[in-house]
Amino acid sequence: MKKLSLLFAAALVIAAGAAYSQTTKSSPAAAASASPSTPPTIASSIDREISLVEKEVLEAAEAMPEDKFDFSPEKLNLPGSDYKGVRTFAQQLKHIAASNYLIWSPITGEKPPDNVNDGKGPDNMKAKADIIQYVKDSFAFGHKAVATLTESNLVQPVIRNNRPPTTRLFLATFAPAHCFDHYGQMVEYLRMNGIVPPASRGK
């Protein structure tokens, strides 16, 4: 089982490295920030993955005008559609941030903020600047948590309240996957409002 876990970890490192390599080909800034003299680790590879989704989420958030932060496809009343009750753009962002805290906190055992609100984030947070700062803080929390990963603690069981045991490796990699899921929804919200997502501009 241990061999399988280590093989899985190695595969994640290779996959993350490949994804980063593709990004640096189209991003001079990303290429400049790479430091080839520093050997990659599992922690640094996962941290790069977090940085990639963090950049795309925050750029998409900045691209949406504040008066559209309450937009959801439900407002379009599209014939034959069923968007009743789906999250608004702001709620997508707050959910990403709150979930980041909830997913990454067991890695270090640090308590998430009181305002995660079962993954919904603060109900009373409405201003664009406040929401974006909440998202930024949650990614900073993730970078800090992932920095504690080592070969010896990657697959040690992590006990969570009222949830099955898991591993730090799963939590560290599941959070960016979850972010990308909601980033995809944010992209659709931008395009529904005539806004080309920053990651798609100039291509």
C-alpha cells in the first residue's frame, strides 16, 4: 500500500510539472519566476498547481464588474433552462475561499476561520474588494499548509470530525481541483455578461 501511495505521489509530481511546463511556454512571467537550480519537491509541485488556479480565479474575479457580482444564470430566464437557486458570481468566490480553508486546514490541524459558514463563506460579505481579499487569504492559507508536506507525512492518516480518515496528499491536491471546478463556472458567468476571461484573451 505504501509503495502504491508513493507511486501515486510521484505521478502527481510529474503531472503537476507537465502542467507547469505548458504554462511557462505561454507565460514569460511564469518562466522567469521558475528557479531551475532548485530541485522540485512534492510540496513545491503542489504549490505550483495552487498558484496556477489562484491566478486564474483572482483574474476572473477582478474582470467581473462589481455590479455583476450578484449575477447568476437564473436571472437570464433562458427557455428550457433550470438555474433556479444556483450560486451567484460572488457566492462562487466565497464558496471557493471557504472550501479552501475547510479542505486545507486538516493538513496542519489549524482551525479555519469562524466565517467559513459550512463552505458558503460570510453571508454579509457583499463588496467586491472584501470578497477578493477573502479569496486571496484562503489561498495564502493553502500555500502555508502545503509547505508543511514531507515524504514522511504525505500519506499518514488524517482524522477529521464526522468524516472518514484521509491523507494530506489527498487534501492538498483536492482543493485546487475543486477550485478549477468553480473557476469553470465563473468563466461561463463572465461570458454570459459579454466578458472574455483574462486567461482566454489574446489567443
